[in-house]
Amino acid sequence: MHFAIAVVCLGCVWHQLSLAQQPVVHNHLTDNLPSGISRRVQRWPTEPSRGHIQPVQITAPGRIKIGLAVDGTFLPAETGSVSVGMLIGVVYRLQVFNIPLYEGHEVYPTVEILNRLYPPADETYQFPIPVDLTLEELELAIGGKFVTRVIYLEPPDNAFPNQKFSDQQKYFDVRAGEDPLEIANRLGRPMAILRIGGRLPEPEGPSESFLFYSPPLFPYQRLSSVGAPALPTVNLWKNSSINYPEPVRRGGTREKE
């Protein structure tokens, strides 16, 4: 697979080339929608992805630390890369720190998964949605800027030319005033939104709303497909305005609101 990124100070877009996909229709997309709303207003079929847990790989350069929110707090941070299963249609808050030249600063991006990939059944772990945290964008966030990146699945007949070096990601800039989500919608299937900058937790600690009520995470290792168990499918609450799945308890409980 080949990937590319489009970057702008108020919006960015990724390319992804790969995998069989089901026919979709997506309208009414705009990057101006609040976190968590983008998935709900799309008009593509929802049942194939409802309750699906999508593998996601979050990476950062060097010794940058990445923390995930669980049960109202951040877990001990991992260095460089985190692989995890995320639910579709909810928003996850990250904690990012140990940034070179900015060791005293922390950034709190969000990741919102919009749709799922359709790899062969025995290769689920081999095709996570890639979410890269770049040093440049983290520095922009520390400087008070807000960056949005939209990761999308690129149709094979509209793919970027092959990369000379397969481990390098191509990117292009979205011009000021353009909506990265709308551009991704035109070019392919939007898969996820990464938002960097804009909010910090209160001095006494992150609130439940800041953490988007800590939606469940499903840790996994990037195992070979041989013998790798499938990630589960979760039944969603039928009467939940937040639309979270039934709780996955980790040393505590979550009550429905």
C-alpha cells in the first residue's frame, strides 16, 4: 500500500491506496462539524461498520510519547508507536509529549474513525489505518495553530504514482479556505480525522468531556496473520445518545448517561 498526506495549517488530507471496499455514498461532509458529528451525518451504509473495531496504528517520530485515555485518565505512554483497535463513529483523545525541543509541552490530539477497511478475514492486523503525528504539526500546535488531517482510502484508478521509496509518505497542501474533508470525500473514502491543537485539559486534570468519556480501546499487537485472533464486534447501545458500545471495563465501570 502507498500513502500520501495533504497538510494545511487549518486542514490536511491523507491518501491511502489499498484493499477491496464496498460501494459507498457520502454527502454533507464538512470539516467545520464538531468532533464526533462527522460520522453521524454521512449517508454511506452504516450497518457493515456498526460496532466494528478497526485496527489503527498511531506513530510519532523519535522518542515522542503517546498516551491513550482509559477510564477517565491517560495510560502510561508508549514511545513512538501505538497499535490499538478503535470503534467507528466515536472520538478518542491522545496525550503526546517528550517532543524534541519542547520537552515541557504536551499536545492533545483527537482521532475520529469514520469508516472501516475490508482486508481479507485473516489479515485484519496487517492493515491498520495509519495515523502519523509529525514533528512539524506538533510544533504548529504548540505554537497555537490548529491542524486537521483527513485520512482517506484512495481508489486504485485514481492513485498517486508509485513512490520511489515505499516507506516515505507523499503529501500535498490544501489551500487556505479549502475543506480537507470535502476534498478527501471527492478523491476517495474518508476513513479518519486527526485534529491537532486547540485544547488543553484543566490544571486539575482532564474532565470526562475532554476525554470524550473515554470510549473503549482494544489493544493488540501487530501479529502475523497466522493464528491471529479476530478483533471482536461490539453491540452498540440502542438508546444511547453518545452511541458508545456496551462498556469494556478495566478496573472500573461506566454507567450509561
